[in-house]
Amino acid sequence: MSEVHSMKDLTFVRREMLPEKEPPVGERGAIKWVRENLFSGVFNTVMTLISLFVIWYVLQGLLPWFISPSWGQESLAACREHFEELGQTLEQACWGVIRDRMNQLLYGFYPQDSYWRPNVALLVLLAGLAPVLFPSIPRKAVFFSLASPFIIYLLLWGGPIWTPILVAAGFALGFVAAKALNGVNPIVAAIAAVLVPVLFWFLILPPLANVLTSAAPIGLAFIASNEFGGFLLSVVIGVSAIILSLPLGIVLALARTSDLFIVHKLSVGFIEIIRGVPLIVWLFTASLLLNYFLPPGTNFDLTLRVIIMVTLFSAAYIAEVVRGGLAALPKGQYEGADSLGLGYWQSMRLIILPQALKISIPGIVNTFIGLFKDTTLVVFIGLLDPIGLTNSIRASTDWNGIYWELYVFIGVMFFIFCYSMGRYSLHLEKKLQREHR
Amino acid sequence: MKVSDEVAIEISGMNKWFGSFHVLRDINLTVYRGERIVICGPSGSGKSTLIRCINRLEEHQQGTIMVEGTELSSDLKNIDKIRSEVGMCFQHFNLFPHLTILENCTLAPIWVRKTPKKEAEETAMHFLEKVKIPEQANKYPGQLSGGQQQRVAIARSLCMKPRIMLFDEPTSALDPEMIAEVLDTMIELAEEGMTMLCVTHEMGFARKVANRVIFMDAGQIVEQNEPEEFFNNPQSDRTKLFLSQILGH
């Protein structure tokens, strides 16, 4: 054996490094993709053909129903007559109902001459969200984002201009008080940040608002929440709950991972109780039970109660998602921040949360999408969201018996909202991936 | 390389338990300003835990630790004060992946020391030049090699102008080619008179730089001596066995 080995020369020295080469011609381009992905073998070819057949079969059944020349019809009966004239035998959609009742589906019973208000509010919302969602927009625009909730409130509900301005002033006062006292003691500052605005709102705001309103009665006509309906209602509830539940959920997640015994237990209790009971039960609680606890004569707006309940509900889910993100961070990140002398809030804000939230983006957006679709549950407590409106639309003689067209329309609208959220989340993930690696 | 007689760290009668496991037993150690101490020992001997107690990443249960005249207790103010004066480098660097190299280095000076941003950036660039990677300042940690990341971690600690540096196996996660560049940086730091405590298996580094080598086993300090004596004339059997195993091949 050893003789055989000794006869072979095993030494090798590379004198030149090899240059990079392109792959062979047959291994690139569209043809390669089709061959590899659709027809890579007998089995896959058969599967491709079967799939194409199934797609064709479904579409040939559905498309004739969808593609229906009925946009201009004034009632279901008119639709049927129209189809008969055309000699159509197949079942077809009657899209006239969407055109006829579009305003109702979008705005509910909001006064017709004030439709411009929700429309402008939507623009304000989009303009306010843009700087938050896209960091490439100049940072100064964030001030507009902060002001936008108050502008939107004024546009949608109306009333004197002074109330939202004074509420905003309360927040500003709290911020100033906290800033001023932060040097003295951070705990005192935190208490002041909550106490100053609350005292301001309850003690100073009502009389001051009255004085200002009588001195300068500027404002918009008041529109009560029970006139809100359709997608306006869904978006108001959904967007408010989404915006409010994220910070609340983060605070709950931090509390749940905290070392402080009572804070930890309170957070666990809150999350488990809220999560363990169906949303519909909480909505009934909001609409019926709260009246027993509130002092008689208080008029606590039902829509507001629903927004609070939906917020608390999704905050519990967000908290669990964020907790997952916190747990996924290596311990070294906490230690790195500690070893530099960063305090708890500093290390959370600067080091831990940016990374934990990045990991949690898919879960957070998932919760938001679920929340937005769950706003349709308010139909059970008598609010007229789009689903609720389908009943009142059917109650008219013109559209008695129409089902699918309305549900398809509502479904498509919800899909557009939710799909955009999903795409934004993907965009954000990819962007952060690129930046941080 | 001179050692002063001013005390930097004083540990006396310190004990620590993980649950019921007695991980550090009656540690007594005085570190003088400007000392370069290398701590070695088998894994599980408590050497990492010991230096992690010095900036309170681990809490001790008995005894006292004084760092630059401040006693480590559960008073958060003292802990934050000590942490901002004691720099630490970890085995896995623990850089912040969502921040650039420059932001990693300026974060603590800006938020803890309240240094103006511009000044903090100048200091950071100074130290990045010192560890020889100023050209990477605007990259993210994930784009750097392990050796470069560890040098950034050293620069990040130095930006806080610490009086003491702790190193917890800084080269254990690195390829052999990168160990040298990190050790060079550490040697330079030692030559400038930084007080250093270093847990490492790099015995060459210990011989060259340390003025004292500590050998730990089973949560206790078994032997400490000047490097020359420690390597050539170890006293305890446990030390002899350890040295024969790591220097044997």
C-alpha cells in the first residue's frame, strides 16, 4: 500500500486564481424559469395542466356573473327586466345597487351637504400618516401628524373649534410640565405629565370653552356619532383603535417583561382577561353594561365606548406580539446597552424597542388587519357599519332580495384596505432588512 | 508600564450564587490603577461571572465591590455611574445592529454624558481612527468582519472615556486571522496605561501585556502571579494541569 501511495504525486500548487464566468446559456432567462417552475417533469407538467383547467373552470363560472351591464339600473326588478330584454339566461349581478346606495355605504346617515367633511378628513388623515409611515418625508411634517387627530375630530364631529384646540393645549401643558420637572425628579415629572392635562381638561376646559365660544363662535355644525355609518364608521373605529393600541400594547409588553412584581402581574392579568373573552362580549359590555356603572344622566358616546373597547382588545394582542419580539432579541443587546450606562427607558427606546418592533412588524400588522375586519362586529350592538347597512338597503322595496352584490362590494373594499396594510408591512420589512442586515 | 498604588477596584469577601449553585467563593482582589490583569481558567470556573460582577451585569450576594471609590449596591444611581466609567467588550461584540458604526459609538456619550452631537462624533472618529477603521463609520455592524466589529466595540467603550476596561473573552469568537488585529488594539490600549481586566485564553497576550495573571477554578482564585513566574513556575497542581493542557500542543 505504502508503495502505491508513494508513486502518486499528491502535491498541487495553484499559480493563478480563476476568473468569474457566466452560467451556460440554457441556464438563464425566462425559458429556464418556465421549464424549472412549470414543466420540470411529467408529474409537474400534469399538475400545471390540471391547475390551469381548475382556474379556467372557476373563472368561466364567475366572470359572467361579475361582468354584467347593470350599473345604471334603478331597482332589482329593473335589473331583471333588463336582463330579459338582453336575452340573458345566466344568473347575473345587479350592480345598480352599488351606484344607487354608494353614498349610504360610504357615509351612513351623515348629512348629505356635509360629505365634504369626511372627505377632507380622509385627506388630512393620509397627510398625517405619510410622515409617520415614510421616513423620507422631512421630519418637520411630524408636527402636522400630531395636529391631525384634532383637525379630523373637528371635521367629523364639528362643534366649536375651541374644544379640540383646548384638548390639544392640555397635552401641550402636560408635555411642558414634564419637561420642566424632569430635572427635579423623573417620577414627579411622569405624574405631572398625566395629572396636569387631566386637571386642565376637567376643571378649566369646560368653562373656558364656553367663554371662548360665546366670545368667538367659530366652528362647524355638530354631527352626532349615531349619524355616522358605512365605511366612515369602520374607518373611524379601525384607524383610531389601530393608532391608540400600538403605544398601549408596547407599554403592556414592557410591563409584562418587567421585574416589578405588581406591574408584571397587573399586565399579565389585563392581557389574559381581555384576550380570553370574545370581542363581541366586550362590545356588548361597552353598549349595555357600562351604562349601569356610569352616573345617571352621563351621555357617554357609544362610538367612543366601542373605540375604547376595540383598542383595549387589540392592545392585548399587540402586547403579546411585541413580547415575542422582545424575547427574540439576544441577551447581549440588553447587556451591551447596560454596560454603556444607559438607563432602562433609554435602552428600551434607543436599543431594544427599535429592534423588537422590527421583528414584530408582521405580527403587529396581522393584528391590525384582524382588528380592522372585526369592526364589522359593531353591527350586533346596533351601529350601522357597512354590514348593518345591507339590511337597511334590503328593507327598501327597490332592492328587496339583493345580497351578493353588496357583500362582494364590502368584501372588495375591506380587501383593498387590508391588502394595502399587508403591502406596506412587506415594504417596511424589506427596507429595514436592507438598512440593518 | 508602571503600576500606581492607587486602588481602582477593591473586591473583598465576595460570594455569588446562581440559585443554589455557589459560583463565586470568597473572592478577594485589589486592582491598582494601570494594572493589566489576565484571568484564565477552565470553562465554568466563574471568570466571566467575576468581571461581570464588576459592572453589575451580575449581582453579587455577599461581600463588597468598590469601583473607583463607589460601592456597588442596588442603588441605581451608583450602578449607572459605575457603568459609565467602566467599559466592557463582549465575546459576541454586542454592537447594535440597527445603528451605524458611528451611531453605535456616539449613542452613549450623547444620551448618558449629554455630550453635544458634533463633539461626540469627533470623539468617535478619533477612536475609530485609533482602532484603524474610520472608513467604516457609516456602515452597519452586519457589513463588517468579526475582527472589525470587535474593534468597533472597543472604540465604542472608549468613547465613554472609561477609567477601567473589562474584556470578556474578546477573541474567542474570531477567526485566527482576526485575533491578531484585536489583540494589537488591546496591546496599544495597555501601553497607554488603561486599567484592564481581561478574561482570555490568549496566553501569548498574557505573557506580553499582563502584569498579573489570575488562575481561577471552581469559583475561586487558585493562583495569581506575575506572568513570567506564573507560566514558568506554577505552584498549585491545578494550575500545572491547566497549563500543560492548553500549552501542550
